[in-house]
Amino acid sequence: MANRYWVLGTGTWDSTSTTNWSASSGGAGGASVPTAADNVFFDANSNVLATAFTVTMANTPRVCRDFLASGLDGTMTLAGTSIGLTVSGSLTFQATNFTRTYTGTTTFNATTTGKTVTTNGVAFGASVTFDGVGGGWTLGSALNCGVNSLTITNGTFDTSSISNYSVTADSFSSSNSNARIINLNASTVTLGGTSPITFTTSTNLTFNAGTSQINFTSSSLLFNTGGQTFHNVSFSQISGFTNISGTATYNNLTIASKTSVGLGKFNFSADQTISGTFTIGAGTTASCRYLINSNVIGTTRTLTCASIAAVSDVDFRDITIAGAHGTLSGTRLGDCKGNTNITFPAAKTVFYRQTGSANWGATGTGSWSATSGGAFDATQFPLAQDTAVFPAATYPASGSTTTINADYNISTIDMSLRTSNTMTLATGVNALSIYGNWINGTGITISGTGLLTFAGRTTQQITSSAKTFTQPITINSPSGSVTLQDALTTGTGVTTTFTNGTLDLNGFTYTVGTAFTTTTGTKNLTFNGGTLVCPAATTTAFNNAVPTGFTTTAGTGTGTISMTAATAKTFVGSGSTFNCTLNQGGAGALTITGSNTFGNITNTYKSTGATSILFTAATTSTFADWNASGESTRLLTIGSVTAASHTLSKASGTVSADFLSISRSTATGGAGWYAGANSTDGGNNSGWIFTAPPAPSGSNSNFLMFF
């Protein structure tokens, strides 16, 4: 181990140059470049007279044991683009006459304890990592990483139990299985990033929160708690999504008041315990709201609270309040379903009051009234259990636009009175959760691209009044239902996603813009004589992507899924049962994937041009009935997607088809499969009979009469 002193002012600290290194303070240059075992010093003799100088780190990250900048009489700049510094001992920056512009990571890799990090108010310009097996570092001053990360990989990081120095960084991470200890003592930790704490893998982590205060300042973030116990944790105003991952315990958990119009969202992925006070700051007005909810709809998260401060202007979904506080009550609390031990105000009907184009959620007196045409009343902002009515005239005036200006939770929207007086309801990019009915009037225009999620968990209804929805729609209503009251159409490029609950077509036609897709959940598609039209020419026009939990119910009448694209399209069945008719309703090829069961299959496309129904090889498609045929001017092709056979099965009865071109098809199951006299055998078929079916027994076409 040796000491190396910087001399001669400005120079480059790289792996080879010895010009600026001396074996003594102010001595001659030419000493060897510091190694990881050598201490480096920057002092009053490092520059020429009292002039400013720059030390530029180059090559690979520079290394040393202790780093000490002290006694400088001219400003020293430690520079280097993306070149880091690895310190195997302690580090001290001088409070004055020292600055750094280097942008590489500073790594502390000592393997013994007793090291200190004293930056004296000089912020690091890049990430800081503590990574030394058996190492231990105690702060000698506040630590500021700016908008960069602080990572504990190995060893012990201590903020000082005597001085409780503060820590500022973009993020604080320790996610691995190494033995490491974090002691926060009574320090204040301020983190400004969107992933401020990451303890995802907390194996072998000892986290001692002490009596620390952790402040999160980002308006939207992911907090990976790693199941740790924290002391006081505070969030600044949240305007986007905050996801809290993992079970955690807090002394006090505080969310700052919501002063901006809109909805700040807190998603909990697990239960939480607050042994002190849970505080949710009140909104400036009723349209400045928070949502406290489970990250999975229908899955409850329990907040065990010793005490809860007064609450107002907060929505709750799938939250159970437990602990000494007892039942939670407050002012203007929105019930987004699935809650326990929370008292909500009774549902009310409110009326839109703006006379011209305006926002759904507005500051000041707001946009709503307790009576039709009554006085503005900011407290009448519609909650998730309320009914929001647009009067027939004046409010707003004909031709006006009402903009839903945030991701609000909305119960029933009733625009049925808007007929001759037109208006546009604009949702923009905002994602809305709907907990009641959606009722259009004939004078309504809908615009926007943000997601509409029907999540009421009761009986919800959609009345479209022949108005096209431009927004994608999701049905996510565990144990609930969404029932059409008339035909529903979504715009081109718009997807419908089916997650939970029942979608009841109720005898009407639902035309989806791009695709109908299932996701994880328990969902039932009920037809009751209705038709689901998938008109897009895509590989996922109907996409039963997650078949687990998916069922269909015929109900009254014959239900149909109609694939009407004029070119190739795909029905992704994924091995489910479809108690309905599948219709090839357009030109081109309909590809059916998976071994599925259908009530019937038809083709209604009758114009010129080739059409086909193709099955994936090595699958078995089962039908209760088969009514797919071509016509004299155009054969309907039945085949496989690839050069291998598929199987068609019908348990009994007779298939009577004609004008088919069949190849690589095995017909089985007990029924008689008659392709018809005008069909073509393309080869590699079995079970098909290329004639018309025999006349039924008892036919009177040939008989003798005896008198």
C-alpha cells in the first residue's frame, strides 16, 4: 500500500500516465499510477499556486483505496465522461473548492468495516454502489446521488446513528441474495424516481428502518417493499399510478393532499399493516381524488390500521379495513365495489350544469348540481355509486362538448334525454372504470381512445342508441354482468377484452372493431339470440387467448359468432366449447385453431370469389350440426392450414352439404358425412361420402299402391 498525491494542476488520471502523481504532497511527478491498494490525496499542493484545475479520469474506471480531497486552495474539478471511480476504502470530498462532473458510477468495494463516505454537500453525478463482501460504510455527511440510483449489493450501509445523515437519490435498490445490512437510523431518505425502492429479492437482507422518514416525490411510481418493515413513509401528490408490491409494515403511511384535478391511483398487491396512522390527504375539491385499491379486481387487500386520519374524496376498490381503527367513514367516498368495513354515502343523482363546452371534473364550483338546472355545487361531483344525468337542453347547450378529463370512476352515465339537442362526450386518452349503466341519447357523439372498463360486479347495461364507441372496451366484472340494450358497435381498430363476468348480447348484434380477446378470469358469453361480429382481417379477430374460465351460453334463440372480414381471418378457439353458430361470413379464408366444439357452422358469404374454412392440423373440431356448403358458382374449400390432416366430428345424424372442395379431412363421430354430388375430393380424406344423402326412409317418391 502506498500514498499517491496529485501535483502539477490539470491533467489526466488514466491507467498509464504518471505525470501528475507524486509520492509526497507537492513532490515531483512520475510516481506510479494508484492501484486499488493505494490512497490518493488532492490538497493545496495539487495545483499551481491557487489556480483552478481539472483531473480528468479516463480509460476504465479509476481505482484507489482511500480518496481524500482536503485543503484545496483552488477549485478542483473531478471529470470524466462515463468513467467511474472505484474506492476500496473511505472517501472524502472537500466542502469548498471541489466539484465533480464525472458521469460514471462510483463503487465502494471494501471488504472490511469502518469505512466512511463524506461528500460534504457535493452530489454524485451518477449511480453509487456499495458492493464489498464484509465491507461496512458509515456516512460522514449527507449523501446526494441526484437523479441517480443508490444500490447496496454487499456489505453494510449505515447513515450514522449519531448524526442521522440524509440520503437523496432517484432510487434505493437492494435486490439480490447476498448478505447485506441497511441501517437508516433516524435519517430522512428522499427518493424521486419511478422505482424509488426495489427490494424485490430480499433474501439475506437485514433492513433496519429505525425511526427514519422515507419520502417519495415522484407522481407515479412502483414501490417494491420486499416484505420489509418501514418506519414513516410519505408519498407526494400522486397523479398517476403508484403500485405497492409486497406485504409491508409501516409506523405511519402518509399520502399528500391531492391538489390537482384528476385521479391518483394506489394499487396494493398484498396486505399492509400500519401500526401508527394512515393518512390520505384531502382533495382540494371533490374532483381532486385518490383511488385506493387492489391491483387485481376481485381480490381483496387488507389494510390493518391502528389509526386513520380523517378521509375525504377517496375511492376504494377491493379494500378491507381491519385493526384498532375499526370501520372507516369519511366525506365523498366512492364505492368501487369489493370493500369491507368502509361506510360510503348513499347513491345520489346529480345533473350536469355547465352551459357550454367544459370538463367533467372542474375546479371552483365544479360542473354539477343536485337538481336539473340548479346551482353549481362542487360537492355534487358524481361518485362511483351515483347517477350522472345530462338534462335535455341547455346543460350543456346543443353542440357542446363535455370532456371527461381524468381516469375517473363513474357509475351510471345517463344521456338519454339528449335527442334533438346534440352534444359530444369526449374521453380523450383517459381510462374510465364504469360501475353502472351507460345510456346514450340519439343526439350523442362519443369520442376518445382511452379504455372503458365495465367493472360494476352487478347488472350493468349498455344502451348505444346506434352510436359507435371509439374507445376499446373491457368487461372485467367478477360475478357481474353487462347486458346490451340495443346493437353495439366499436370503431375500426378498437379491441374488446373479456376478463371477468357475463357479457349478455341479449338478442342484439355486437360488432367489434378489431378483435374480441379473452384474458385471465371467469367469463361467460351469453347470446340469447345475439350475434358477435368480428369484421377485422387479422390473425386474432376472435382470440380466446385465455380459455381457462371461459364458457358460452346459448340462452334463448340461436347465437352466432360471425367472421365477416373480406380477406383472411383467424378464429382462435383454444379448445373451448362454443354453444353457438360459427359463421364464415366473408370472402377469403377463415382459419380455426384448436380442438373446439361448436353448436353449428355456416357460411353466409354468397358473392363471387374463393372462400374457405381451414382447420389446424392434428386438431378435432366437434359439431352438433353442420350447415356449411358452397354453391354452383363457387365451391367452399374445406382443408387444413398445413399439409397434414384435421378431424371433423359429429356424434349422430346426417351432414348434408354440397359444392365443397375437401382435402386432408377426416370425418368421423357416428354421423353420416355427405359432401354432396357436386363436391370435389381433393385427396387425403376419409369418412366423407361424395354423394347426396339417401332419401329418408318413408319417402313417397317410389311406392306401389294396392287397391
